[in-house]
Amino acid sequence: MVSGSIGYVDFLLTTVAVLFGALLLLLSLAGLAFGAYMAVAPLTRKPGMFFVLWWVPAVAAAFGLLWQDSVTFAVGAFCFLVAGVALVAEHRGSRGPARERRTRPEDATRKRPPSEEAEPSEKAKAR
């Protein structure tokens, strides 16, 4: 009777692992599709490429779960974490100052002629 219950637990664990692997595979394929969609647009091309490259190891980890191969899962999960760190590092490095300080042209420092200066408003004249 003990061997029968062990077979049932083993079957249950295998089923849970396969279902989790299938769910992870669907999620990672959705991530790949979203990254490919981002890579098509000119404004999000570079982040989209990094996003796609980040999710490729997740597909490998999902296949490792589906095939019940611990080495494939471990390598895929490790590469997913390393790619995630690289994605975060690239994202932080690509953000520069929001506004760069530009030098003024020499013409901008000259005073405007009186004909170009703005007339004071009626409220300013009344004060």
C-alpha cells in the first residue's frame, strides 16, 4: 500500500511540474511576442530587443520543467536572471539627464532693440 501512495504522489508532483512548465512556457512566449512587437516600433526598438533577449532563457527554463530536466531548467533560470540584471543595468545606463545644458548663441545674449521689446500690459501700466 505504501508503494501505491508514493506512485500517486509522484504522479501528482509530475503533473504539477508539467502544468507549471506549460504556464511558464505560455508566459515566456507572450513575453517574446511582446518584445518582438516592441522591437518593430522605431522608438522602442532597443528596449524591445533587450526584452526579447531576456525572455529567451525563460523559454529554455520552461522546456526544462516540461521535460523534467533539472539541468535545462537550472541553466535557463540562471540565464534569465543574468539577462534580467543586464536589462536593468542597460535601462539605468541609458537614462541620461532629462535636459542637457546648451550654450547660448552669441546673438541670444545681445539686448533687443527697443522696437522689439514687449509693450507693458494695461495692468502693468496701471500699477
